[in-house]
Amino acid sequence: MTTTRSGARFIDIHLLHTVPYANLNRDDLGSPKTVRFGGVDRTRVSSQCWKRAVRLELENLTGDAAARTRRVPLEVANRLRHAGWADDVAATAGQQIAAAITGKGLALEPNGGTSVLLYLPKSALDDLAAVCIEHHDALTAATTRPKPKKGEKQDTILPRDRVNEIITSRNGVINLFGRMLADAPSAHVDGAVQVAHAFTVHDTSPEVDFFTAVDDLTKDADESGSGHMNNAEFSAGTFYRYASVNLADLRHNVTDWAHKIPDDALAARLAADFLHAFITAIPGAKKNSTAPFTLPDLAYITVRADRPVSLASAFEAPVRAAYNGGYATRASAALDDYTARVHQLLAGKGLLHHAHATTADKPLDNLGARVTSYDALVHAAIAATENR
């Protein structure tokens, strides 16, 4: 693995994030997800759940969205219909897109979608439609051909190289989070960020909320009672959240391989965008009924030259609430104390920079310099990767 010229290889971000009554991530029964850690049950939010929230926040920040979907043929066909194409020709064009992907094409589901999920920039859908427009006459003629039988290879009208170039194109989100498509190995991108499952630093017990919905027109019908009754489960707590950015992998993903030159400026910008999004993003489950739009109480960022270091073990012993209630202050103290022990064990090796931003009044002496804002925290971390 290569390292950056500065020697900075990883940016670790640690958050303490208090979330009120909410259900950010449900299991198959609708209950908040949990994990048993340190002998007690904690509320958990899966990395997949929070990563999606971060991805959507990133797309909002950068204005460059990606889509994970089976609907590529259908979406291309819809664009062509909006351009005035006949339904059958547009549908044929969508099918030809699937047939041109990889060397053998992708199978289609009965609804016209691909048999596997594709992950590509949303702008690629317009590019695929443009390729179809260039081959309008051939696609129109293809509508009169007999459809291939099941298992029979479909001839392709569209240029495979061009279609696959578009299918395997990337944007910033894909360069950060990676992509895997077994049927198209050339589309594979190693993710440059690793995200841990979030968990509460203390024990939790989900609470059952019994609720009813009123039928506004029962009075006119001379009826009483609710129109709907049900139960839902929620929990609340202070979460430890952690993610790591592999700067070497990110630089690799944004390298211009024709000239073998990594785009360092782009890598730095993507890393900064990810850190901002990781701090501010929150999953949207049950948001209309809980509005859990809090910000982290503490953000701690480190830049390391050796390896990522999670501080999750700071909370293996569950934090106890303060006498006047609350976990956030004691969780900050626990993180501060554990970080000091980690620094002592490692003798400071590998740590190039660290700093924190917090709502707490008490100083946290082992988390580097205290800065006044999340923006300043992220800016300082990125600057540290460039200056060392």
C-alpha cells in the first residue's frame, strides 16, 4: 500500500452523539436494533444505515448524486420516452443497455430491471440515453426482430465499450464508499472509508409506545373510538460513532491512471466532505414522528501515520448517568481518560495531529487542541494531512 507524501495515512473521527426518543434503525420486527456489549444491552444503529444517511448528505453537499439500482434499463427507457420515442423502441433501448453490460450482458427481471444492483453516478443515466439516441435507427429496426429465447444470448446493437465505460464511471461518493459488481470486475472500487456500527455508551431498554389515530369523520357517522391503534418501539441515548478514512486508498481511487498522477486536491476535498457529512448526517427513520435532528456533543479527529484506532473500548464498561441525569458529560470524560491510556500504550507513535470540538464546559486534556467549530476541526485535520 502506498502512503501519502506527507506520511498521513488515516483520518479517524470519533463522535459522541445524544439522540432523544427515536428509532433510527429497526430490526425485522420494528424494534430498535441492539448489541450486547460489556454485559449489557445497548441500542445500535448499523453502519449500513448511518452510511446511507452520510451518502445522501454527501450528495447534497457536492451536488453529485449516485444511484444503487436495478432500474437502469427502465430509467433509460423513461428518458427516451420523454424525448418523444415510441414505447416499444424505448423499451428495446433499455434492454439493449442491459445486453451490452459486461461481455455477456445482464439478465433482466420480469419487470424489466436488471437481476443485480448497479451503482453508478445518476448523470450516467443521461449518458446512456445519449448513446441510445446515437443508435436510434438501429434500435427502431431491432423492435421487429424476434425476441431471444430463454437462455439464448442476445445480440447487442449498442457499443459495449462505450456502455461499460459509462456503467463503470465514478463520482466522489463512489470513490469514497467503493463499489462491487461481480458481473463486471472492472467496475470494482475499493472503499476508502470504514464505518463502525454506532452503539449507546450505556445500557438501554426499548420503550413501547401505544398510539391511536383519530378518524376525523366518525362524529358525523355517530361513532366513537379511534380509527387505528398500534404499538411502536423507541429508545434514547448517547451513541459512540466512529469512522476512518484511508487516505492512500482515496488517493488511489482518484488517480489519473493515464498519467499516473493522483489528484491530491480532490482527495482532500472528498475527505473533508465526508467528515462534514459524517458529523451532520442522521438516519431518517421515523423522522416525521420523532424529529431526532440533534448534533454530536463531541467530535474528536485524529490524523495517523500507522493504522486506524477505534476508541470503542472506552465504553466496554457502560457509562452510568450523572446524579443530576445525563450521559454525555460522563461519556466525554470516559473517552478522554481512555484516549490518554491509548496514547501512553502507543507512546505517541503514529499520531500526527488530533483536536476536538465539544459542547462541554470542562476541558478534555487528552483530545488535542479544542477548536470552536466543526468546520475548524475538519479544516485543521485536512491541513495536517497536507503539511506533514
